[in-house]
Amino acid sequence: VKLSFTRIHSRGTGAGGTIVVLQDVTEQEKLELSRREFVANVSHELRTPLTTIKSYLEALEDGAIEEPQLAHKFVGVTRNETERMIRLVNDLLQLSRLDSKQVTISKEPTDVAEMLDEVVDRFSVQMLQRQIDIRVEVDHALGVMMLDRDRIDQVLDNLVSNAVKYTGEGGSISLRAAVQDAKWVEVTVQDNGIGIPKKDLNRIFDRFYRVDKARSRSMGGTGLGLSIAREIVKAHGGTIMLESELNQGTKVVFTLPYQMEENAAV
Ligand code: ADP
């Protein structure tokens, strides 16, 4: 807390005194610090792929371009890095829209079971390659509900993609949706993968926070997936939480207000 004093004199009238201003600078400082940290992170995340691209282009220029096999490999690397940068910039743009409340949530009647089946379809090739087994369980009571399909798809894609990335070959993932107290729909994405150490759990939703930066990068991650998921769920009026045990697995649960089609006229 900052204190500042200003003496005021008022000649002639005899009035005067002191104004004391109490200002909470700690919150302000914290905000400024996290803003600076964010800018530093963004710069670093962009500089890394750019440096890689530059060095591969230089190698091509220095002669690798004459060797078709090598040239092919180097072009592949620069393309991968470019794609990662595009993903990063898209994620950042989306976060900034969510932050400035420019995102309107447009809910539409959605068949939850069908939505979950389609997420599984999108990851089926990846899961087959790594022999990961996935199970989907949907509450019978849960039919069609109102939600922003594109955005909830994105939440599911981020969570399932993490479950796949951080689960070893032969692991299993489960996707569940259930109604709670007729008011909430609870969606769970659970895996039996590498898990997260206890000390990292409270920062896991922070932007760019990763348990293992190198591992996340090599998997193509941007470190923004969970932050985006949280913002989208919040914009729906829901909550999200993560539980994890190192070497046992991870469970992410998010809730959405259960608004059925019949009473969703508002
Ligand atoms: P990333 O792009 O790195 O996956 P996220 O924001 O989606 O970024 O996740 C942040 C970090 O949380 C990851 O880097 C990883 O360390 C950890 N994490 C997320 N989901 C899981 C999971 N299912 N199992 C193990 N670790 C996870």
C-alpha cells in the first residue's frame, strides 16, 4: 500500500489541511509483472522457431540445397516451425479476444453424445498409431443441450490432445458426460498417462506454463491450451479443474450450465 500526503493551503479563507491518499500498489504491481512476463514469454516463444528457421535456411543457402535428401529434410523442419508459429499466433489472438470479451458465445442445440463421438473420430488416427484406447460414456438423461459447439469442440480438442500427448503407448483415455443436480453438465477427460508433479498443479492453467518445456515443444504444444480451455468454459458460465497424480494420470473436469433446448428460448 502506498501512502501519499498532499498539504493544501487556501490563502485568505483560512481553510486548508492534508489529503491522504491510500493506494493499493501491490495488485497493480502484480498485474504489471504478469504483463511483462507475458510479453517476455511471447517474444521467447516466437524467437525460438524463428532462430531455427533462420539457421536451416542458411544451411540450405550454404550448399544443402544441392543435396536433395538433405534439402527435403531442412524444408520439412522450417515448415513445421512455421506451422507452430501460426498455431501460437492463432492461440494468442484467441486469448486476446476472450480477454477483451470480444467473443460472443452463440449457443446452439447440441447432441452431447454425438459431439464426444466426433472428438474421438478426430483423434482416431493418432490414437491408433500409439495404441491408445478410448472410452466414451454419456448419461442417458443427457440429450440435446445448448452450447457454443465450435468453442466447446476446441476445449475438448485441447483436453483430448493433451491426454493423447502425455499418455504412453498402450494407455487409455476416458471421456464422460453426466448431468449434476439437473443444473450442470460435467464433462470429464481422464487419462492414465505421465501425470503432473504436485508442485506444478497450481500454475498449470497459467499462460505458457509447462511442466516440461522441451517435451511440450517437441509435441507441438504452445503452452496455451489449458488457458484457452479455461477462458472458454468461463465464458459459458462454467468451471474447470484438473487433478493429477505423477505417473498415474490426469483428470480434467469442466462443468457447463445445463440448459436444455426446450427452455433455452432466452
Ligand atoms: P501444451 O501446449 O504444452 O500442452 P497446455 O496449456 O495444454 O499446453 O498444458 C500445459 C501443461 O500441462 C503441459 O505442457 C503439460 O506439462 C501439462 N499437461 C496438460 N495436460 C496434461 C495431461 N493430460 N497429462 C500430463 N500433463 C499434462
